[in-house]
Amino acid sequence: MRYFLAFAYNMHDSSVTIADEERVLLVLEAERFFREKKKRCDRSEMELLIRTALAYCGIGIADVDAVACTAYLNDHLPEDERGVDWLAEAEIEILGTKRTALVLNHHLAHAAMIHAFRAAPGKEDAVIDVCDGGGDFGRTHFTYRLRDHRIEPLANRPIHDAFSTRFYDVVSRHLYGRIMCEGKLMALASLGEPRSEMVGFIRRSLPAFDGPPEEALAILRRAFPIESYLTSAVAFDLAASAQLLLEELRLESVAALPADAPRVMLAGGATLNIKANARVKAALGDARELLLPPCCDDTGQSLGALLYDCHERAKVPVTCAMPFLGYGDGIRSLNLGATERADEIVSFLASGGIVFMHRGASEIGPRALGHRSILARPSRKNYDVINHLIKQREFYRPLAPMVPIEAAPKWFDWQGSSPYMLYAARVSDRARLAAPGICHYDDSARLQTVDPASDPFLHAVLTRVEQATGCPLLINTSLNPRGAPILSEIDETRRFARSLDGLGVRVFNGESLERR
């Protein structure tokens, strides 16, 4: 058996991926192992992460046939080799062994996530739009095409040169006073209304927002002074205006792509913006398929590098069973069927209990999707307990719904699948009345649909919850304490549950619902 290794440093979200010649075995995110959100490794920490990933898969570095990595901020590379336009090869040392590694550009690694998606015969062709806040040489946006199973770059058009998430980052820094608050900004936007003068001002200022952050922040402070984002109508409207502009720019960018490809993939950190994704999906209609990887942000960099190496260099088309490829209690996870152990969970949920769902391998990417999730009936009471007491988040932060795929159109303005919680859908009147705990201020919800073919156990839980309560929806939010990454190992989950004594929490450990 041949094995493949890939790693990525990045400015944050370092990771390691391992595959054999048949499938991806593990995506080990640094934050899950080191228990530090958005963790960037230094060289010694990356060596430990690689060693841990190999041991988890039951192999050593001598068993690895090929190595790939991304160039951006890579401490295993000499500094003058850390900027790569496309591909390069470099001699590196890993765990005391010399290797020739394939080195990928940051945005190419995002684009290579296309190899994780199987296509129907005749539908392999795809165009790829990658946008985030940075990468090699400070660049933020690239477009690509997959043809004959190979990725090729496309020439950027003017909109691509203007589109970046840097302005969104600058606005969030202005409101929150710190970096990495873009998700909070998206939630805050629901409290305001876009103002044409704000949208126009930000669009005209895009070149300045691509410059030094302090200069851009000074521009915003002069134009829109704010004392507190929690009480300021200006803050709410500025957030809504930045949100609208991001949606418009992404729509313009996708519209500039070649229109003859049957599939469109979005990648990069901008793809975490669920409202922009929903608008792109609506604009594409039924004629073209929109693909969104669950680890569309930098958490997927090592996976993208590995997929490129396997599919395009080694010609080994490994499969990628997204999203449950993460670190956990063991590499061989228990796959639960529809009839297994669901009754006790349904009974507990129906009575108002809160379940810490811990089963199998953890999800990759920033969303919990039923393996490391907090689940509860979507009542306002449960929202308050989970959001304010367990997660300790601001009042305007929403909790997401989980729904059987076939029931989604009855409860949301939605058709089709949303397996990775990367779309916003408008709630129906029915959902507003029966499930207030998942309804955001603007009547949207970050939807996760559950298919019986991909997760028969979770689908059965939802179906039986509907039989018991009349509503098939459950609150689903990530299983983590405030400020901490999603939990990986069962002992961590048990400790978290014990810290919340009196809140009606029980742990499902993959086999039974624990009483303590």
C-alpha cells in the first residue's frame, strides 16, 4: 500500500492530511490537536502534528511514498522558496528524513478541492472561483478551470482584481477591535439595513482596504465613528452594507467565469459567507451545479495539496469521504444504522434535553455536522440555554437548524441539499412558529440538510423527533466551550458536559446516551 502526506502552515489553520492509494484517511487540523483556535504551527509543532497524524493512521514517515505542501509561510522551506506562482519542487527534511516535496501555491490548493467531488459522466468540467484575504505574494483572488481532470489557471478579469475579503475584514476590525470576526459581522448584519452611501463608499475604497490595515481603519473611523457595535445603528447598517457588497462582488465574479462549464466551485475563506453562497446558487439556477467544500477556508489547505498531488501528479484518484475525516478517538469509527440506539436520544430530546453528540471521526472545517454537535429541540428556551449559558455568545448570534432533506422545503424556502451548513435559507411561517430557536433576526437560517443515504442514523433521529414532537428540526451548533475549538476526543466532551451540571446535558458517546 502506498501512502501520501501533505501539510500546510498558512497564517492560521495549519493542518496535515494523510491518504493511502484508495482514500483520504485523516485531516488533522492543528487547532483540534493543540486546542487553540485558528492555530498556526511553528516548525517543531508541525513536526509533532505530522508525527501524530502518521501514528493515528498506523504508519511511519518511511511508509510515505510522496509529500506535498503549500508554499505560503512554510517554515519547512527556505524563506526565498516560500512564494510559488503555481507549482515547484523543493528538498525538505521531515522527521529527520530528506524528501522531495511538491509545493503548491496557496490558491491552487484551494482550487484542488474540486478533486474531492465526484462528477456524473460528461459533467467533469468545472470552473473554480477562489477568494480569501491573502496568500502567496499577498494575492487574494484567482479563477481556474478543471478540464480532462487537470486544473488550469484562468486569466483574471477586472472584477477579480477588485474582489477580496480584505474590506470585510477591515470593517469587522473597525466594529470589533480585533481580527477574525468576519463570522460575527455576518450575524450582526441582520440587525441593520444596507445604506447605498455606505455600500458606495466601501466599493470606492476597495484599493485602500487592500493596503495597510491601519490606514484603512483610519478611513472607516473618520467616515463612520462607532462607540459600541452592540448598540449603534450605524454599526448595524455598516455591517449590513459590507455584507451586501460582498454578495454583489461574489455574484459579479461568478458571472465573469466561463458559462459553459456544468459545475461551479467556490473556495477560499469568502465561501464561509452563507448569504453570498445562497445568492450565487440562485443566480446559477438548475442548469449548473454549485459545489462548496466543507473545509473551504484554510482548514482545507493540506487536503487540497494532497488531492492535487494524488490526482494530477501521481495519477492516483483517491476518494475523499467529506466531511468526517477529522481527528477523534480512533481511525476506525462506528457507522451507525437507522435502527441503532436512536430511541433513547429521541426520548431525551423530546423531553427538552440537550445532547452532546460525539460519534465517529470529527468533521473537517469550521462547521459541526452531527459528529461533534450540540443538539436540542429548536425552542426559544433551548436557544437561550445553549447560546447564552453553554456557548456564552452575544445575543444576536444565531443557532443553525438540522432537517431531513425531504422535509426542508416544508420548513424553509429551499430546494435541494445543504449538507455542510454553507447556505442561508429563509424560514417559513411554520418554522417561525414551531422552531423559534433557529430563526435569525432577518428570518434566515444556516441550513444543514441530512440525507438518509449519507447518515441513516441522524436522519432516523430527526424523523423520530418529528413523530414525537411534530417538528423534524433540531438546533445544531458546534460542540465546544467558548473560545475553544470543536472537541475531538470523548474525554474532552465528558469534561465539558460535567462543567455544565444542572443544564440538562447528556453525552452520546457513539454507543449510548451517558447518564454521567
